[in-house]
Amino acid sequence: MGEIQKLVKDYRLTTAEILYHLPDHPNLLQAYIWQEYDIAPRFPVLHKFLDFWSHNLEGRLHSVKVANVGLIKAPDARFADALLQLH
């Protein structure tokens, strides 16, 4: 699916911080950052990745933090606090 099609279907840039137990040292946690276009709030692409992780990788999942931002949004406009002029 192309970028424009994803924009129209309300895909959002989704970032997940995945903490997992190291296979050789289960008391230690390691972080993995995952980023992909996904649809909030169900996140089917992230769920597919986490399902793959739990079935094919040795590191047991500890926690997942998710953040996302819409790709199409209104522009951010602000007034300047000061105007400085040189010369």
C-alpha cells in the first residue's frame, strides 16, 4: 500500500517501546524500538509483529508502550513573542 493510500485510510506513525527479558539472563530487560504505520486504536500491524515475536523469538515480552501521531493534521500556527531587527 502506498503512502497516499495510508494517509487516506487514517494510518498513523506508530512507535512502540518493547521491553523484553534477555534469553540468557531473564532478570535483565532490554529495550527494542519499533516504528511503522498503523491504524489506532487497534494497531493490527503492531499486534501482528508482537504475535510473530512471541512465537518465533526467545526473549519473553515484559511490556509495550505505544505512541502515535496522525499523518494529516491542521498546521500549527503561533504568534511571535518578539520581533528583532538588525540594522
